[in-house]
Amino acid sequence: MQLTTWPQLVLGRPFRGAGHRTALVAAGLPLHLAVVPLWLWLLGTMAALVPALTPLPVLLTLVVTPLLTAGQRRRYRALVGKDLPRPAVPGPGRNWKSAVRRLTGRALWRQVCYHAVAGPLFAVLDLAVLAVWAAALVAASIYVWIWTLPPQWRVTDLGYTTQAAYITAGGLALLFLGPRLTGALVRLETRAAEVLLGPSRTEKLARRVADLAESRAGVLDAADAERRRIERDLHDGAQQRLVSLAVNLGLARATLGDLPADARQVIDEAHREAKEAIAELNNLVRGLHPAVLEDRGLDAALSGVAARLPIPVRVAVDLPQRPSPTIEAVAYFVVSEALTNVVKHSQATRADVTVERIGETLLVVVADDGAGGADLAAADGTGLAGLSKRVASVDGTFSCRSPAGGPTVITVELPCAP
């Protein structure tokens, strides 16, 4: 391990990366001065009262602005390895409507403001910083280049050594000041470039929301895929083993007739517990992700749920095409949980389930003729709050209308855009 001494820290740290930052400042100078002639031309036409020529420098500024922006992005990428974020494109196409959108977009005018207003100001600061570097290098190396002067001058002006010492000290001070001035200017220019050449705060928030929505959709899809995998593993593994165990116990009970009563009782209890375990596992698998939903869709899966309930349920599913597996699973579990609540809490004699697609929205309606009074905000154990959160996880809407005396109508809208 190489140790760093304090002289190296004191002398080396201020100059670390100073070369790249100084090159960034030097490369930005011509880009910052590029629009100055156009604005001088504009001021000249306005002072000479030549209105016919006034639009020309403005149009040329709008034309060169994208080129200057590309140059600035390339400057930052090549010299300091920084990629400036790009603003949102107003819209594709090369027709006149697309051109109008670009000309009236805020992104273009922020770039014009950077090149036409901030650019000349940065050019002045760039010249000042480069002048500091030049003066520092010349002054600090005065003992080197002073020997290039004629010998007669050094002989006739013997006081140059004292003056050179002061100049060298001033040059060294400027050398230590130069990296700090350069770093401060680079930070200022970078901040202005990010604000004016990059996306606005609104666009950043919109991109962040879009990224979070995409990330959340990926998490939901992964969770749904994991539920399907667990369902398949249970169905093909543990469930089949329990079925085989129950069959073997049934065969043992039927064929082994000479067993003692205690042994037969043990086999009977084991057979009964195996069948109960199979029933519980079936309910667990169905709660995770029913195989019929993946194989045959919502119509068959919801019909199966309705057939197991003790009250009549009318199911009407009208879907020209199946939604995504995640939306399909949410719709299934919402209907399943809502019908379970109907049986447990509503004292209803019948229920109706309607599922249809309207445009890019999957509309799910569950209604019953029960006593009503269901409250989404109340912690009454009905599971309505859980349903609402599950629907909200895919950007859907959930509403429950349940006046006292009934009926109760649960309406769910789920996005199913292609």
C-alpha cells in the first residue's frame, strides 16, 4: 500500500483534475461567444432602423441553437465524462405542426436563453479564469524565461532578482488560486447547463413518475409470476404427494381387514386428515393463483368461484381479448374477495358480477341485494380496504356504494392499455 505524504496532499490535491476542468473552460469559450455576432447584428439592425433585417439574426440564432447545444453536450462528455440529460422531445415528425411544437416548446427557448444570455457572461468568466492561469504560469516561471533576455539588461538592472522573487511568489499564489476559480466556474456552468439545456423540473418529475410506474409494474409482474410458480409447485408436488398418500391409506383401510381396531382407527384418522389437508391445500393454491385463470381466463375462473358459493351468482364476462396476467389476477381476486364478503356479511340472497372492457379500461362491477352498510374506511374486517389497495397498486380506481338497507355495488376500473 502506497503512503501519501502531507506535501503530496498539500501540493497535489488542489491540482487534481484541474487540467480537465481548465480544458472544459477553454473549450467552452468559442461556444459561448458563437451567438454574440448574431446579437450584435440584431442590435445593429435595430439601431439602423432596418426592420426587414431584424428577423434574420433571430432566425439564425434559432437555427444554430441545437448545434451549439450538441456541442456543449459533447464538451462535457469528452472532457469531464458528464452526460447532460436531454429534455423531452415535443413530438416526432417533420411536418409544419412538429416544427411549430418545437419552436414554441420551452426546451428550445431555455437553450436560446443559455446561449444568448448566459453564454456571453460565461465567456467573460472563462477569459478571466484563463487569464489568471496565463498570468500564474508566466509569473511563476519568471526565473526560467528571464534568461532569454539580453545579458546587458541583466547587468544594467541588477534589481531584477528582488522583483522576480516577488513576481514568482505572486505567480505561485495565483497557481493555487487557479484550480479553485476553475472549479467554481465549472460548477456554475454545469449547474446552468443542467437547468437550461436539460429537462425542466416538471419533465424530471414526469420522468421520475414514469420510471417508478414502470418499476412498480415490473415488481407486480414478478410477484404475479412468483405466485404462479408457487401454485404450480404446490399443485405438481405437495398436492400430488398428499393425494397419493390418501389413496394409499384408503387402499390400506379397504384391503387390510385383519388389523386390530386401534390400528384401523389410526389409519382412518390419517386418511381423514390427509383428505382435509388436500382440501386446505386446494384452497391455498386457489388463493395464490388458480390454474383455471391462467388456462381459460376470467370467465371460467369467476364461474368456478360463483359455483362454490351458497347463493346464486350471475356472472357476465364480455372480453374481446384477455388483459395482461397482472390485471387479470387483480380482477379475479377482487371479485373473489367481494363475493366472499357478500356471503359473510351482507345477508344477501343473490349477487351479480359484470366484467367488460370499455376502451382501455376493464370495468368490474359486483352487486348484491344484501343489507348494505359496508364502509370502506371502517376497520370492520370486510377486506374492502385491502381490495382498494390492491386495485390502486395497478393504478386502478375502487368505489363502494352501500347505503343502509342495500344494495351494495362495488365498482372497479383497471387500466388494460396494450
